[in-house]
Amino acid sequence: MGNESGIRVWTLICVSPLLSLLVWATELPLGLNLSGKIVSSPGLTAPQLGASSVLFTLPFNQALERAYWDFPLRVTEEATTLRLTFETQDPILLAGLTVHCLKGGDWGTVQPLIYPHGTGKYVAICPQGAFLDERNKPFEWKRAQVLRLSFWRGGLKERKEVKWIKAEFVSDPVAILLADDAMAAGGLFLAKQCVERLQVTLFRMGLGSAVILPPAITPSALKRFSVLIVPYAPQMKETQVRVLKTYVNTGGKVIVFYPSAQGLADLLQVKPLPYRAADRDASWVEMCVENSKVLVPSPTINLLSAQPSSAAGEVFAYWRDNRGFVDRSLPAVVVTPAGAWFAYLPPLPSVAAVNLFEALFNKVLPGLRPMERSFGEASGVVIPRGDPPRRGVWFHHPESRHEKGWEGVLDELTKVGVSDVFVQLQAAGTVFVPIKGRDVVSGKVPRRAEDGLHVLLAAASKHKIRVHAWITCWSLEGSDPSQQAVLKSSQRLMADSNGALLNWLCPSLPENRALLLDGIKALAFRGVQGIHLDYVRYPEAQGCYALATRKAFETVLGRRVATWPQDVLSGGSDGVAFDRFRQQEITSFVQEVRQVLQKSYKGCELSAAVFPTPDAARLRGQNWSRWVNESLVDFVCPMMYSNTGYGFEQMLKSGLVEIQERARVWPGIGYSADESQLDRRSIAEQLEKVRQAHVGGVVFFAYDSGLAEILN
């Protein structure tokens, strides 16, 4: 069934003049023909054709928003993905790349996924299923005649170059289903996010994947694939499930995630368990592969688990909860002759996730031969030590999530040079430790003694690690639901320009500031060595336009705003003044926290997690370069999350331009962030950039059971 021998591909190697040499890996004819006339966008010269590359010059130092080139094109029916490989020292150029195909008079467009692929090389993945026409409808690229590469200027102002070194139409062995409205009503964003996670994961293990849409669930369309992955499709028609059964009966494999559609359990040969929601203050945090050391971060409080319904199936992974214990009553992944059943959504494409999928595919389809894998393969890579002198780790949970409690975690981290931990202990007015006699709602209190704050502080003292209480300020995410309801009914939330309430506290209300400060004082009293402010900003340009904000702004302005909120929006008559006001509102809160600590808790450091560059931060009312230069904080941690060393370096350079004392900047590295997931090689590269910048520290986001091993 399908393509068990691996990826079938024709590779284009560009040669001069205007010729192409096609080299096929197997007999299947997948064609890409770029010979013929190249058309440049108005005002541009033709690209420079080398023996094995095409060099594009992008004159973004001129008033040019886009540079594009058109190439003649031929696509055969079997192709499912277009892969383009580029070489550049400025990968930011590829962030603005769009790829287009012309068929008749219709254009199809996709913004490709960009992955690092060796030093200075990047692969742009353009799945057939992701192309949309000018009406935002799926675009079929068969019989397309023109390929257009468009590079958009964005914020660039310099002349740039990028080299195109390979193009290949690929017949992928794996299909990933992107749900539509009928399958995922109200959940299209989540469906797309799940598809992208899986594409990255598979690419990092060396396996290509095609994105298909629900109309492609037909026997003829599926027969070319060895595996079909369904990452998020709560509703499936009976006819679609029947097609999948036929597909499985003819040798195909199906992998489903968090499945609730009727008929999938019989298809996968499993017995579904009742839906499970975690108890209060509990959660499942990792998938533990059976008979393996692989632990895959995948935090959730909801599960749709299953057990094999026959002896031919087996449990491939179990859940580990936030107490650090493996729950063998709840399978995380079940493997059967038909495929695999995941109890939750796809995890982030971390090293551990790639290892899990590699092991899974060895079981589900052992004959499949991926391409060479580079992500996670880092033998001989040395992690720099000692510079900068302080290294921290963010814990976005109040418990250790380690079977040996905080003692076990901090013992591991001490050995890899960690000097500071930033543990989330407060979300808005909710403090995650018991506090008697305080007007603070406490929630998410750690469930066992090994995770108590006093145990954390004692273990940290033993290992000479400083503990910073990480506090999410204005956002209510993670705070107690009952507290959220009270705050909403009391009109204490932000409002957007249309008057709709946002799930954020309004900073212009004194009672909201007092709520946050009450928890901060309590945590400082308990003996933490630092207070770490997060979400100490506004949510983009959405807020705040509540009545309290208007009153506070008009007081500062000394007059009424004639037309609210129109006059204070971007471009409005009071827009600039309102931007300054928002920055001062946030800065004044930081000053309040500073005064409290200096008065009563001397020696307790104040820091903040901030947007990566001052310009981006100020758009959200977060003037952190001022906080640093005026010593309102001891240091800031700009969240410079990037999958590439270049992207990280560019943010680091921009972030330091306005800073007088670099020791007060601790760049944040996105080891396992939504925006980036790094392996040992990538971390070493970014740490070297940090060392060269002569800053005071570095912080890794965020802790999981694999971090200490990668840093070792």
C-alpha cells in the first residue's frame, strides 16, 4: 500500500544558461521543469544563474515592497509537496517569502513553512493542500504553467541576496488531514496549528508530509500514501470513516489524535475509555514511551484515552502527571495493526517528540525510510559554560513535576550550571501557595509536600540557587475561575475599542494594582530571592479602552477626549499621547513594586519577562529599556525565541541598542516555547551569541524533564 520505500522525488539542479538537470531517485516521474524564459518583476534584473544555483538580488534599499521572479513550470499528478532549498546569511528574507503557481488565469498562493537545514541553508515546504486561490479556496496545482517566488520587504531597508540551490516536487508517503468547518466547527485555528506541529515534527525526523483537505478522503486520493494522520477532527461523516476503513483494509495506516468522531475506535481496533478531566490542581504533563527513556512534554487536563481491543495492539506510551508519577491506567498512545491512537493533541515538535515519532513509525511502518535526520543529532556539540555567569530556567507551574520533588530537579540543574529558577507562583490575584490571613485567592497549590514553597526554598538554599517568584500580572490566564468571575462582574477588566471585555485586569484601577501587590508582598515575605513580572504590559493595541482608562488618561491630558476611543487609536488626534500614557501606566506599576521591595524586602531582586525588542515592547506599553536604564528593575529577560541562531542574534542586537548596562539584560532562549523548539546544537549556537554580547545572564524557556540532559 502506498510508498513504503520512502519519498519519491525528482530533484532540480539549476544550471546555466536557463537549463535544468533532472535527477530522479526512483522511477516515478515527478517533474519540475524550469527551462525557458524567466520573468522578473518590474524594475528588477534577471537573477544570476550559476552552475548549481540561482542568485536573487533584492534591492530593498529602494522603494520596493516586493521582488518576484516567474519560472515556467510543469507538475505531474503524483506530486504532493514542493520543497525549495535556499542558502542565505539573512534568513529573515525567507520569513517574507510567498510561493505562487499560475494555472490558466488563476493564481494559487502559499506561505511556506521554513526550516533550518544545515549551516546557512533553509528549506521552504509548500504542501499542495495549503495553496489557496484568490477567493481563498483550495487551489489544485495540476497543469500549472508558472512558478513565482515573491520576496516581501517587510521592515528591511538594505540590499539583500539569497541563493536558490534546489527545488523538488515530492510524492510524500505521509498525508496530514487539515479539517474544515464541518469537521472542526469553531476550531479551524487549532486544526491548522496541529497540522503545522506535525509537519515540523516529521520534517525534523527526515520525513516529508502532504497536507490534504477533506474532499481528498477518497480511495483514489489516499492510495498514494502509506500513512494518514488525523491531528484534529472532532466530527467525521460516516462515509469518510468508511473510506478510512477501506484504506486500512488495503494496507494503509491511520494515526489519530484526541479522537471523538464515531467509528474511529473500531477502525483503530481500540476500546475507548471514558473522557477524563484532571482533578483540581492536577494535570498530565508528559508522555512516557514504554521501555524507553523518551519523555515527551504534552501538558493537558483533558484526555480521550483508549486500550487495545485485541492482543495485536499494545500501549506505546503512558501519561506522567504533575506530581512526577506515571499513571499506567491511562495510555497516552496505543499502537495497533491499523495505526495509532493518541489520547491528546500533537505535542510541540521538540527533540523528545521527534524521538517519539521516530520510534512510533518504526512500529507502525517499519519499511519506511526517512531522509537523513539532523535535528537532535548533536554528537560532539559542547554547551558553553561559565559565561554569562548566571543562568536561569522558567518553570510555568508551581510544582517540580519530578518524582523526587524540588530536591531532584535542583540537583539536576545545579550540575549543568543553573543559578536561578523562575517559578510561577502567582497569576493575577491568584497565589499558588497557601497564605493565611491575606485577602488573596489561592489556587493550584502543589499537591504533595515535596513541592511546597518551603521545600523549594530549602532545596534552593542547599544548591545555592536563587528562587524568583514568577508573576503573570495583568492577564487572567491561569488565575482562579471564581476570582475571574468576581473581577468581571465588578467591571475590573480591560475593554477593547468596541467595548468588549478582555480577560485582562485594567491597570488604571487602583484596586487591581493592590490585588497584585498583595500577592507580591506575601511571596516576598515567604523568602523568595526575586520577584519576576510577566505580562506586565497591554495586549497588543487591543486595550485598554475601559472607562477607568479613559478617566485616567483624561486626568493626565487635562481635558476630555472629544471622541472616545477613536481619537486615541493609532492615527487619531490623541494617539501619540495615549501611547505615552499606556507606557507610563505600566511603568508606574513597576515603580510601585520596586518601592515595596526596597522598603521592606531589601535584597529581593526585581526582574521582568519582556518582548524581545524595545520597539515591539513599547507598542504594548512596555518601555523596558527605560526600566533598565533608570534601575527600576535589576534585570530584564527579553523573550528572544527563535529556531535559528541568526533570528536570535538579530533580536539580541536590536534589544541592546538602547541599553546602557548590558549586565541588566538576560536574553530568553526558547528551548521549548510555542515559537521555537531547540536541540543541543541550536542551544549551543544561541549561547555563543549570548557570550559574545557580554550580557549578565540567560534564561531558558521552559523546564521539562529533557532540559538538564540537553544542557549537560
